[in-house]
Amino acid sequence: MVRSLTLLSVSVFPPVLGAASPPLPVFFVRGDTNSDAQLDLSDPIASLNYLFLGDAAPSCLQAADSNGDAALDLSDPIYFLTAHFLGGPAIPPPSPECGNAPAGEGLLCSSYPPCEFEALVSAYSVLRTVAGRGLVSGDGINGWRPEFEEGEAIFAELSTPHNAMADAAGNIFIADKDAHAIRKVTPDGKIFTVAGTNTAGNGGDEAGPGISRALDSPNGLWVGGDSTVYILDLGNEKVRRLSPQGELSTIFRARIRTGRGLWVSEDERLVYFTSRTELKRWSPEDGSVTVTDGFFPFVSLGNIAIEPSGSLLVTDRDDHRVYRVTGAGTVTPIAGNGLQMGNGDGRPALETALAGVRAVWRLENGGYILGTHDGCQVWHVDSRGIARVFLDGSPGSHSGDGEHFRTPGKKVAQVRGLTIDAAGNIIITEHDAGFIRMIERRR
């Protein structure tokens, strides 16, 4: 059942931009003026309406340039009609398939949704493992050993990590949940403990060295622009702050039940986090409040992301859906049909089975990527709401290191977290096996 509910009690979210990363390329199909993924009579009509009747400009001017002369005028609809109906010369590339514009073409293309998936695929290359060796299995097992400290991250054991996120310098921080610690993987591949004692406990709230303060099942994290790491300390029901200097302190305490998602504003005056069936907000003025006031029936929330408008994207793993919570307080499903079986590749996201969807990250082009724990896949949803499998996997899969990520085969398992670093690399947290993987952005 598709559910939508307007919540009068939700305060307006402030506009928030995500971490900066390189913009994605814009692919398009020349001749498709109205960006409907069809080359037909409606395209020259759209061009004529724009040129002579005052209609809004196409979102992709390059697509409207049917003859490829870097200008929009009457010759473009004429060229289109001649090419498609009178046997004239074909429309220059990229057409009829998605592609880049020739170098130096002057017209702009701000967006072309039908080719967002192809543009995303083109931007990435090799898949590799950056941490973990996959020998620990089963919740509650602590596989950390002293000899892992300062060693190669790919030879260290991670114990059901929940999420991983990088700072601007390329250091990757990992919430190593069942080992009760936060790890840091440096750009040269070495791993260090930066918070927690590797034994469950409740460290002090006042600032002190992170490596001497105990954590209990850290189940989420967020990395700020200045490399501050924020930790959802689940077992202690606290949100912690790890300064760039390594000092750990407590920002606030709250009732947190199976908390996973965490987002913190740069000034630390606004925090969003999930607590099983509740989406919560904290501020110094109001403390911790439930955003939905218990009215909206979430089942078991996962990670969250924030759009430039301030709307929240929220994953519900046991409902197998993704929701948007707007600043006006409207909760609307945007992906997932509530089922666990059924591929749906290339179908509208709302018709697609997203088994145990937990991870979400917004993309620069307006779409977003999703990670399914039970489905063991990474999905892309474009700005039209069409879902495509971006990276495939299955339970127990671990393959493809050193290969292009689109090489056929099952490569990942139990995707729990997805983030993108400042260089544009996609960081994947595989929970059960204890791997952190990366799909490298093309340079």
C-alpha cells in the first residue's frame, strides 16, 4: 500500500548542501528536445514552441540542437523533420543513444534525466576493497586484534560495520559496531583506532582522548567538513563528537532504539537521527524530538540523506521502501514497492522490490543511490524516478577487486552504507562480511 501523510507538527528543515564532490557528466540524446526519451514529432514541436511561442527553454539545449551547429534556430526542427520523415541526413551524435557532446560545443545541458544512469556509469571505473578481510561473521563477534593496529586495512577484521564515510583528506572512518570502536583508514591504506577501547562500555561525557573512551555498539556516523566525526553510540544512547585532534565528548543523550542514520549540521546545532520506528531531530533549544510524532508508521529505519532543499531521504529496511520527508512535513514513498522479491530493473522506483533497503546517498545530478542489505545490490534512481541496478551482488559475494565495477558477476553482499567522498569515489559498507569497498571515480 502506498502511504502519504502530511504532518503539521514538523518544523521547516533549513536548506543543506551535501559534501562537495566532482559534478557528474551530463549525457543526452540529440534531437530529444523535450527529454522524454523518445525521438518523435513532439520534439520539433517543442523546439518551435520554445523559439516562437515563448515556452520555457529546454533543460538540455544541446539535445534541442538537432543539426549540431551549436545554435538553436528554425533549422533545428527542420533538420529533425527531414531526418526522421523525409530520409535526410541522420541527426549527429550523440543520437539515438546516450552520449557526451563533442568537445567545445557551446550550448549548455543542465539536465537530461533519461541518460543519468549512463552518465553515472561512465564516471566510475575500478572496484576494490579498502578495509576488511571477511573472516568474522555473525552479530556480536569482536574480531579486532592488537596486531591490526597501524597495519594494512585489507588484512584487518571488521565486525559487522554499519557505515563508512571519508573526510576531505581521503581518510575513511568506519563504525566498527561489534568491536565497539571507530576506525580510520588513511589514504595509504593503513588502519587505526580513533575512538573506543574495543570493549563495550560507557566512556565519560567530558572531552577526553577518544582511544581511551569506551563506546557501546556504535551503529552510525557522520563526518563533518572539518573532519569532525559524529558517532551514534547506540548502546549508550548518545551522540558523540570526535574532534580532529582526537578528543571524544558527548553532544547529547536521547532515547535511541536500534539507531542507524545520523546527520549533523556544520554548526552542530541541528542533528537528525533514526531510532527504529522514529525519525528524530535534536537542537540545543528543543532537545530531542520525534519528527513524525509517532503518526507515520515507519517499521525499522536505516540511513538518511539530506537534499539541497532540506528534505530528508529516509530508508525503511523492514518496509523495503524509501521516503521523502519535506520541509512542509509531507512523508511520501519515493522508492520500493514493499516487497522483497522481483527485480524491477528499469522500472519506476515505486514498482521496484528493494529488499532490506538501508543505504541512501544523494547524487549531484539530482538522482540518488540506494543499497539493499537483503538484496545485496546498489541501485541508482534517476530524477525521473526510474530505478536501475548499478552494482549487483548476492549473499556471500566478494569478487571483482581490480576489475571495472560493471564487469558481469555478483560482487557485493549485505550493503549497509553508501557514501561518496570529496574525490567522488563511492564507498560501500558490506555489513555481514565486514568489508569496506570503493568504486573509484575516473580521473
